Amino acid sequence: MTLTTENILLIGSILLFISLLAGKTSYRLGVPVLIFFLAIGMLAGSEGIGGVYFNNPKTAQFIGIVALNFILFSGGLDTDWQSVKSSLWQGITLSTVGVMLTAILVGLFVWTVTDFSLLEGLLLGSIVSSTDSAAVFSILRSKKLALKGNLRPLLELESGSNDPMAYVLTIMFTGLVVSQQSNPASIIFVFLMQLLAGGMLGLIFGKVSAFVINRIKLDYEGLYIVLVIAIMFFTFSATDFVGGNGFLAVYLAAVYLGSRELIHKNKILRSFDSFAWLMQIVLFLTLGLLVFPSQVFPVIVIGLLISLFLMFIARPVSVFLCLTPFHVQNRSRWFISWVGLRGAVPIVFATYPLLAGAEKANMIFNIVFFISLTSVLIQGTTLPVVAKWLHLTLPEKLKPRTHSDIELYDSIKSAMTEILIPEKCPAVGKKIVELGLPKTSYISFIVRESKYLTPSGSTKLAGNDRLFVLSENKDSLNKVFECLEVDNEYPSLIDEVEGEGDFRKEG
């Protein structure tokens, strides 16, 4: 069956539905759901029972770029910047030097054990040199691993920021393999532009985006989601247009937005979490459709050798060397080495030599596909076990929560307080999002002129408003009074009810 305009939605919806059912099954079996998405794509493909013919690397590359935008943006929104700051330089070192070391080690190994030239070996090594953000974000969150210290933020930071190095190396060695000509100075310039422009523009677009989201007035809440999608794609395309790395810019912009107070922030977080899952399914289904199993079988032996070398030698060596200047425990280094997951990103990068017409591009694509498959299957399945072996897990109750792990209401536990806003209060006329309220407090509803209002981030306070605030504890409540610039005149009237921790201040 050939994909056409008439049947693409029918086939797509059926595959999505089957993928969701497979995902439910994979969770029970402990197998990474991404494996099932790939498998369903292969079964539906031209050599599978579905017989859907799809052999268009350019379309697959475009789908991959769109999907990775959503996956990286969602991952950035959910990254805790306060946790990331303490491991920032470790993450940067792994995502630059670590990627280069991995590419060189794998390239030399491929050159040694195959008939690939040195340049072709380095090209393959470059393609599989970076950890895959889609695989890391998906598996860490679906497995709900509670890791000690800053391991999880470090792993997410590395996987979200190491694509620029792998991308530049892939483009560089693709050019060398195809034309045998390349100027080293121009390569260094391109890499620096990718990294510096991507980093700076990502932060700039993040700051501008936060201002726009909070200042613009849209009539419907759903339009704010559309606005953020537009911002995401503009960040990627504008950065790419000036020579920066769009993926890095999108990730950093999202990290910045995730650390700020935004109008309808919880709706944005939940929506992008759904988008990320949808894009992961679409991306892995597409890549599964693109591969021809009959072409993968002949490279299984060499693919397995390279995959094992990557898992047990190249990745650990690069991790240990990169983290030598930092005080990181050996067991943490071993775990970081084992989370060097290869997934969709290397397969997407493998389409670049295909489109450039490199001599061994088809073989490289199939080897990369097999490496990604084995990486997600072996490493992704065993992550919880390895974490326990290395004593790096925390009890579930001590697990640090991220934006996607909880709803805002889950952090509101114990207190309902009524606060009267005086006529001349400095908070009058301000939007709620501008108040800087603590995350452990939430304005449940407002009574204004005998009417009950359900507030949003864009709601402006008025004189004589009565705010009913949910707070986690007394310290959080005191912070609310500070933000509102209202005097806490009746501290003695705060009465905490034993067992429930419920206390109330009469206005």
C-alpha cells in the first residue's frame, strides 16, 4: 500500500491507536515504549504485514526536525534550572568534548574492523556520538526513576544540549566523504557559530517570549498554546537562519520559560507533555516505516559489534575522561555512561549522508538503525536495575518532583486563607502572574462585589478584592503577604487544625 492524501489519515490514526495499546503493554512488561513504536512502524512498512510503502528520507528528516522541536521544548520546560545550575559545566563538557571523544573512538573502531575508510568510520561515529533526547526524556520519565543528587537534571541537560556537536560533526564528515574537500578553519567557524549563536539566541528568545506571553492579551486560553508553538518554531528557524543551532536554542528557550512565572503555565506544561508523546510516536513510527528489515539483517553482526563497543568502551571512556576534573563518584559515572541512549536523533542524522549521496550511506543508515534499536532495548530496559545496583535510587516519597510529575494543586496541601486587598494596596492593578507568588501557594478564587471569580495569571487585582489563597504552610503564607504587600495584621487568628494542618485568617 502506498501512502496517499486519501489514506494517510486513516493509516496514521490506526497506527497511533495501535501504538498507544502497545505502549500500555510495554509499561507492564518493563520494555521501553519506543521499541514498540519502532516495531509497529516496521510491521506496517513495505516489508511488514501492513505493506505501507515509504521510502522518502527527506520527508522523514522533516518529520524528525518538527518532532525534535516539540520533544526538546517539552524537555526544556520540565528541566529544573536550579538543579541544572550545579551541574552545568559537567553537562556542557559531556555535550561537547564527550561527543567528540565518542565519535573519534567509534570511528577508529569502525575503520579497524570494517572495510570503511577512516572518514566513513568517523562519519558513522559522529552520527551515533550524541545521546538522544527523545529516548532519555521518555525513558527517565516513564520509568519514574528517583535518582540521587543532580543525576537526572545532568542527564537531561546533556541529552538536550549535545545535538549541536553531533550535527556539526555529521555535516562535516558527510562533506568530507562526498567531496573529500573541506577547510578545517571553516569547520571550526561553523561549530562555534552553531554553539554560540544557538546558546545566545535561545536565551534571548526565551526572555522575549516570557515577556510576550505575559503581556499579550488573547481572548481564549487555548490560543496561548498556539502562541507558544509559534514561538518555538520561530526560535528554531530564526536561529538556524543566522547559522546557529536551532535545537540548542529551542531547548534553552524552554528551560528559561520553565523557570519563569507564565500565564496559563500549567496548561502549557500539560499540553507540551502531550505534544512530546505524540511527536515521539510519530517520529519512531516514521523511522520504522523508513527502514527495510531485509537491509538491516546483513549488518546485524557488525552493528552488534559497534553497538557493544559504544556501550561498554567508547561511552564510558568519554564520560570518565570528561568528568575527571569534577568531583563525581565513580558509580555516578558508570550510570551516566549507561544512560548513553541512542534513539531517533542518530537515525534522523543518518538521513543526511543518504540525501548527500554518500557511497555507503545506505549501509550506514541500517547500521545506525540497528545501534539505536539495541541501545534502547538493552540500556533502556535495564536502567532501573543498573541504578539499583549502583545504589543511586531514592525512595519514591523522596523523589524530586518536576513540572510534569505534579499538578499545581498537588503541592497545595494544608491551608486556606482569606486576604483582603485594601483600596491603596500596591498590588491593585497588577496581574497575578506579576506578583511573584511562591509555587506552594495558589489563589483559588476571588470574591469581587459579591461575585466569585476563578482567576488566571492575567487576572488583575482590584481594591476590596477578597482572595482565598491555598498555601502549603505558614512560611508560604507569609511570602504571599510580602508579594501582595499587605500587612499580616492578625497572626494570632491563624489557627492550625491538628491532623489536617488547615488554618485560616479572617479578613
